[in-house]
Amino acid sequence: MHLFIDTHLDEITYILYENNSIVKKVVEKGREHSKILMPLLKEVLNDKKPKSIIVVNGPGAFTSVRLGVTIAKSLAYTMDIPIRVISSLECIALSVNDEDKIVGFSDNNGYYIGIFNQELELIGEYKYISNKEFEVYNAKYKVITNVELDYLKIIEFCLKKSPINPHKVNPIYVKKLDVEK
């Protein structure tokens, strides 16, 4: 069984994958990640040890991403479990059939955007733009948003990647914090 963790916005998504299928999917909505992440994980795993962990490492909400990555790294390190990462924007790009794609998702103040080629390689860097800037950007480039994620495809893609050292798993932060502006 493999564990998939996604906390990049206001949802917590835990998925257990085994024998080429999703055997359990738990989605919890809300903004209290720090209170519910661990109890929910304990319930999902039910004292089972996953063979590997896949974590969405951002971009997204600063604290939410940091919590998900920290839990995944801690589990991988303490339980000696392989860990793999995928970005939230890669998840969207994988779930879209277009060849070259500009994908994004929004929070209250703007949009996270990534541009990918056919091989799912990031072109340039991830960016965050305000809602007002997005109107102009979207008129010019047609950003694909509001995509239903294909978790089966995402997990199978990730399992083909080589695991990485848990100490090298880091969150992707794109949005500037107020103190950085």
C-alpha cells in the first residue's frame, strides 16, 4: 500500500493505493490542518505501514503545504519509507489531456500558474499573480483551471519516479508573504 498526501490548500487529501487501484480516499475540508492532520492520518493508516509516500509539496497555502511536507518527511524518515514528491500544478497538468498546457488554481487573492510541455516538464518557473493580473494573463494565454484531479494517474506517475532522501523534500513557495513585499 502507498500513501498519497495533499494539503496544498484548504483540503486534506489522503489516498491509499494498492494493486493498481485506490483502496481508500479521505478528503477533509477546513482550515484546521494542524489539529486534524495527524488524527486523520492515524485513522487512514489504521496501524498499517505504507510501502512508500507521495506528497504534494506545493505551491499552495504556506502553512498547509509546510504541514503536509513535514508529516510526509517525518514518516518517511522515522519509518524508513521511500518518499516521492509532485507539485500541485504537476497534478493538474497530469490530469489534463492537452499537449502543451498552462495550468493554474486560485486562492482568495490570486492564481498559482505553471506552464508544462508534453513531457510534463515545467517551462520557466511557477508564478503567483493577483486576481486582477490573472484577468489579463488568462485573456492572453488561456489558463486551464478547475480541473478534477486524476489521482490514479498522478499516483501511478509518481511511483515511476525515483524516491528521494526525505531531508531533500522541501515545500515549493511561490507567493510572497506580506513581510516579503
